[in-house]
Amino acid sequence: MKKALCSLSILLFITACGPKKDITNITGEARSIRSLKKQLKAKTDKLKALSGVMTVGYQTAEESIDLRVNYRIKKDSAIWISAKVAGLIPVAKALITPAKVSFYQKLNNEYFEGDYTLINDLLGIPVKYEQLEHLLLGKPILEPFTKKSRFTQDETSFFVSNDDDEQLSYQTAWLKKKLALQVQRIDKKESDQQLLIHYDRYETYQGTSLPVDFFILASNIGSQVRIDVQIKNVQLMDDVRLPFTIPDGYSKMNL
């Protein structure tokens, strides 16, 4: 059961506490934010679908698990994953769409099929399909730009902070040279919950820049989950197959 949820958790958990930088405030914030938005909007990609392989290290205070995950994304439609332990033993498959979350695990012949409540509970924040897809594609999970957004920079990065939400604060950091998202961090106000992704390296495939090395952390009242992800064998395509059928005889999980 834990191994199956670990394979799904790559899509769910986020955090990272990097070293603080020497940040200088910029005058004319609104103009600077508009300029950054304009540059990011110009970075359109033609991604329709992709497939790849992830090596995932999942670690808590109690356990450490290594997984090999084949994944496929059909943009705006579905995320498909198939997880193996030690790269050999299949343990789980998942299909996540805007309408529902479905997965089954082979160790106990069990499956889950339902809404995003499970993911919301794991993350501690409400999420939809779009946020999970953006996590994997190196895009903002929430809206970074509002009328009250604060814009700062140092020599290498832009920083945008959005504190408009009554329950969440959202911070992003962008590498100036490539306009690539480096960090996105969500803090739940009035609690110790923290969610953030740290992207270490990108590769360009057919003109589309995608993260290939990042780590994810989720912290909540003394507990912490860390997930290290390396991606390889990425292929972009016009469409992709997403085979998923819950085997006969599997029992529904009570989660």
C-alpha cells in the first residue's frame, strides 16, 4: 500500500528550503511584473503529449524507497504512470484526469477511484488536474501575478511573491537567463504546512524546455517527505496511448 502511494506521491508533494539570497527591491513594481508576464507569455511551447522515465527516491524519517516510473502526459487531458521497484517489479499504475483520480496496486490487489479529495488531503491544499500537470512541466501551480504581487530580483533570478489568498502564500523564483522556473513554494497560513518544488536542471526537446532534475518536499508539523526525481528518455509526440484498466477481482481501497 505504501509503495503504491509513494509512486503516486511524486505528483502530490512539494517543498524545498534553499538558502536565502540577497534580494534588492525594484522600483516600479507593476511595470516590472507586466514585463516578466509578457516575456513568459512569449515562451509558448507546442507540447501536445510526451513520455519519459523517472527515477524517484522517496524518503521519510521512517523509510526510504526507490522507484522507477514510466510516465506519459497528454496535455490538459491525462497523466499516466506505471511504477516499478528496483526497475523490475511492477507495483502500481495510475491515471489522473481532470475528472478523477484512479490507481491500483498489485501488492495487495487493491484499487482506488474517486475525486481529488485524497490528493487535497495529502497536500493540505486544494488542487486540480492543471496543478499536477504544471508540477511535472515546470510551470506555476498557482497564479503568481496579481495586482498585489511583489517583485524583487538579485543578479541571477526574479522573485515574485503573492500573498493575496486568505489561506495560502505563494512564492516563485525564475532564472533570468532562461526564464525557467527555479522554485515554487506554498505556505499555508496559520499552520506549519509548507509545499514547494525546486527545479535544478532543464533540458530542451524540440524547442520545449522541461525539468529533468528536481526535488520535492512536503512539511507538516514535524513530519517531512522528500522526493528526488531524475527524468530521462523524454519523447515529445502528437498523441500518446494511456492504457489503464483496473484488473478484475481487485478490492476497493478504503482511504
